[in-house]
Amino acid sequence: MRFLGVFAKYWTPGRVKTRLGRTVGDDAAAELHRSFVLTTLRRLSTSADQRRLFFAPADCEQQLRAETPDAWALRAQCDGDLGRRMEAFFTACFDERAERVVLVGSDSPNLPTEYVEQSFAALTNHDIVIGPTEDGGYYLIGARIRTPPIFAGVHWGTPTVWSDTMQRIADSGLIHHELPMWYDIDFYDDMQRMWGDHQSDLSPLPADLADLIRRHLAG
């Protein structure tokens, strides 16, 4: 059985997209983050056999449930750093008898959906699948059969996340498949790039998100 997870924070101003908020303001950054999360969930609502939104903070479940598409079950993230929380996600999925598990974030709402499908296909004959971002991190991580021992000792939030993780994969003797490079929307320039990719049809956006991006770029 294939499980797909999305990690996301609730869209409280000042607590999400803070780097983008330095340019557009905290309220606008939170509005954009909300649209990124909901766009990601809608676009991936037919992917996999089971879908889970793992959210934070835990006391925002009621607000999230009101807006989350029915295709997604909600689960609160555990405490700890990102590595601890991702490890717990994979463990929970495998405890539910998953055979292939893929996790993405909500920072790439224009991520080609075919990359997610490619990740599940790659897990038929690879232990790990991973999609690199241009800032030294990754936008997707997947595993089969068991939780991979690759989340400890990583310097989260730094440009060494990718290299740290690749070293953990090598040390564990795991066979991995690398997906195409993509990018997160963390800064104003990233939003401009996403808009350019939309206009050139390289990565089209749904109409509501496109309107929101256009409004904030114009402002």
C-alpha cells in the first residue's frame, strides 16, 4: 500500500513564511502559506492509496479540518526537531502496514505531480527516493518497508541538509533514487520565479493561487 504525507504548519501570521514576510508582510505571507498548503493538498488528492496531512501545532486541528480536502486524514506532528518528526511520520505509516511511503512539504505548491508518481515507482526497486532543492535541502523523501535511519545528525535549516542526508544514506548502505531538482518558495525572488514558470506554462498554477501571486507581486 502506498502512503503519501504532507508536512505543514497552520497559517498563523508571523510564524510561517517569515523570510517571505520580510518583503510582503506577515499577514500576506500567512495568506500565501495557506494557499500553498491547500493547493498542495488539492493537487495531490488522488495520489497514493492513503493520504495524511501531518500538521503543527497540535491545537490547530479544528481549523485545519474545516479547510482540508476530504481525501486527507489529519495527524498532529510529534515534538522534536524536523528529523525526529519525519522519523515518527514514517514509523506511523509503516505501523499501518504501508509498503511505500512518500513525504513532501508545502513549500513547493507548483511541484510537478509526476515527480510524486515517479517517487512511488522508484521505490519498487530502491530503498530511498529523494528530491533535491536548489538551496541544499530536499522537497521529497520516500522509503519502502521500514523507517530509514537517515534523520539523525542532520543540520536542519542549513545548506548542508542534502549532503548530510546523502552521507547518512551512504553510511546505511541504502540504495537510493534521485528525482529532478526543484525549488522551494521561501523568498520574494522565489515567488517571482514561480510566477514566471506559470506564465511560460513550465509549471502552471491553479487560478486562485495565480491570482493571489499576481496581487502580491503587483503590490
